[in-house]
Amino acid sequence: MAIVDLFPTSLRLLGRPVLVVGGGTVAARRAKALLDAGAHVQLVAPVLSAPARALADAGLLTWHARSYESADMANAWYVVAASNNTVVDARVASDAEDNRTWCVNHSNAQDSAAWTPAVATVEDVKVAVNAGGDPLRAAAIRNAIAAALESGDLPLDVYRRGADRLERRGLGTLEHRGSVALVGGGPGAEDLITVRGRRLLAEADVVVADRLGPRGLLETLGEDVKIIEVGKTPGHHPVPQSEINAILVREALAGNRVVRLKGGDPYVLGRGGEEAIACCENGVDVQVVPGVTSAVSVPAAAGIPVTHRGLAKAFTMISGHDDLENVPHGNDHTVVLLMGVGTLNRSVPVLAAAGRGSDCPVAIIENGFGKDQRTTIGTLGTIVALAQAGKVRNPAVVVVGDVVRVSPLAPAELATAHYGTRETISTIS
Ligand SMILES: C[S@@+](CC[C@H](N)C(=O)[O-])C[C@H]1O[C@@H](n2cnc3c(N)ncnc32)[C@H](O)[C@@H]1O
């Protein structure tokens, strides 16, 4: 069906009488949409479906409990014929034509004077899609556009940012207040950030970025977005935490929407708590958007579940930055070390002393989800030498315990039944 002859427009029906003929579920859906637009809905139908009855019982529309009469058309600005009866719908459409009133005929799309598009509303943006007369196709396209607007992949905010600039120049009256969002960016893959985090990033005026996390997304920001790099490496903090806190507060108090884009989750060895407190102490609105922590996701990228029925019921995540203390006992209690490469030789004896033999499996996954992801697997007895020989470097996650045996990358002498293969776990290198 060609759509070149369609003329898209948006009707403002607030306070205007409209007519819906039919009491079924389609009629109810259309009536609801018209009510949402503020129209006064007159609904004509001898009987009502449950959703239509709910609208009538709530007093949201006027129900005429009878068959359609031509006089019903008199004051309507817009008509929906959805009676489930082609003869009745045709009569309604014909009366509307005589009356010069736009009518959607649900039993004859081909001859209908108007079509109902698939609609999505995201904040103050309405998207209406017609797709060659195929409602399923229109709905699929509508859903994709709505998802892209929600995620920030489509620029929902460009216009809003423009409006803010107007306000800053004193030309508008929009209320605008700075804020900070501590966004967990996940372990590095651009599509492992949450939808909320992605959207806030797309709306940001200022992004305070880490060394880890989805740095590729910084390339997607507009040229007017200020990016402040504060990345740390183990033992090397070019911008101290107190200065990072001060930057967040300063930029927000200047009226900017600040995103603090962090690797993994902001509250897992990420000092997000300190940043949130600094914002609160200085009267800055702050929200925390959780992220996919490397502690769980990076092992998964090597095919290692941190718990696995029959192998481990619990896991403990520990910073390897300082010497280990009080490590839980046993191969069946997985230990995940972040920042653990530099201290590995001191951690190994502590882990072994906590009820693990030198044959306890260990995996080190470097650059999880990156192009150069690499996995080194050995045991508590061999891993230090293997790491030295392979020049293993941070960022890396160390996994200790029997769960390592599940990885398709585990050597035959350590392996147990796999749940995948190198081919089936696409993220593995
Ligand atoms: C300061 S901690 C931050 C952890 C982060 N907040 C999280 O939830 O994943 C940094 C450590 O996380 C680990 N890490 C983060 N991303 C990683 C990645 N993509 N691959 C391997 N290790 C990673 C490394 O152990 C690194 O030294």
C-alpha cells in the first residue's frame, strides 16, 4: 500500500468532542488515546468490552448504550469507526465524509480517510509512524525509535540543551539546575552501560571520565560537551580524589548536568560513595546509576561464573590493592580480586592458607571485553610464574576457586563440564 498521499499532521483535540463507534478493545484503545489528548469522547455501542467499560465506569467518557445513528456525527471533530461490523463502520465513514469530518475506518484501512499511526511518547517528544499500511511494521519501527530515544542513541536532548543555553543568556525562562549523575559504565564494552546511564550521558553538559569503562562513548558526545579526564592507574592518581570531588561540585554549581562516568559500578571499589557525599555536603543534586561490575562480568567474559551449582555457592570480591586479610575458606568459595596483579605473589600464600591447596584453580582475565582480552589459567602453585612469564598487566580480574574449571579456556587437567565452548561464548578470547 503506497503512503505517498498521506499528509502527516498533529491534531490538538483538547476540549473538542470526538466520536468513537464501537465498544470492543480496539475502540477502547482509541478512546483512551483520545482521552489522553484531552478530547471529550462520545462512545456509541450497544455493549462494552471490559477496557471500554472501565473508561465508562470511571466517568472518563460519555457512553450511549445503543447502535450508531447518523445524528451522532453532528458535533464531532474526529471520528473512529471500530464497531467490528464492516457495514456499520462503512456507514459511519460515509456520514463522516458527508460531514467533512476526518474518520478512521478500522474495518477498511484501504478506503479510510485517516489512519492511526503507531505512537510513542518519550518525555515531551511524540513519534508517530505509518509504514505502508502495515501496523506491525509501524509498531516495530516505533519501538526502535522509542528505545533509541530512551537510550540516548537518538538526540532527545539536543533541543533541550539549546533551550538551556538560551536561559543562560537570559533569553528564556526555563528552570535549570546543575546536577551530578555517578554513572556506572560497565567493564568497557559500549553496550554494557545501562539504558539510564547511556541517556544521562547523552544529556550531559560535562563528563568527568575514568581510564576504564566505555570510553568509546566519549566519541559520541557533542562538540559542546566538556570532557574532563581524571583517570587513575594503580598507584598513580594524577588528579587526587579530593580534586575530583571538587570538580564535580564546581561544575554542577555552575549549572551543568555533570556525568561522572566510571568503570564498572560506581560503588564497587569506585569511590562513588565519597563523590556522592561531597555532592550532598555542597547542596548538589546527585543520583547514582548502578553499573555492571567487572568483578562479575569480566570472569563471565572468560566463561567463568562466579557461582556454579555444585562448585561454589558464594563469592567474595576483594581489593588486591592492599595485602589480603580474613579470606573466606575453601575452593568452593570463589575469591575475586580487583587490582590484584601487582600484589599477586603476596596474595597467593594467604589464599592457599585459607583452606585451598596449591592445586586450587586461578584465572587472570586482562582487559575484559576489550580487543586485547586475554586469559591466563593456572593454579595457586603456578599462577605467579605464569603471570610473570606472560607479563600479565592491569586492568585484570583474578578469580580463585573451583569455578575456574568451568571455563572453556581451562586446560584439560583442570577442566570440568563446560557450559559453552570458545565458539559459543562469543566474548571469550
Ligand atoms: C578501581 S577498580 C574499579 C572497579 C569498578 N568500579 C567495577 O565495578 O568494575 C579497577 C579494577 O577493576 C578491574 N577492572 C575494571 N575493568 C576491567 C576490565 N575491563 N578488565 C579487567 N579488569 C577490569 C581491574 O581489577 C581494575 O584494576
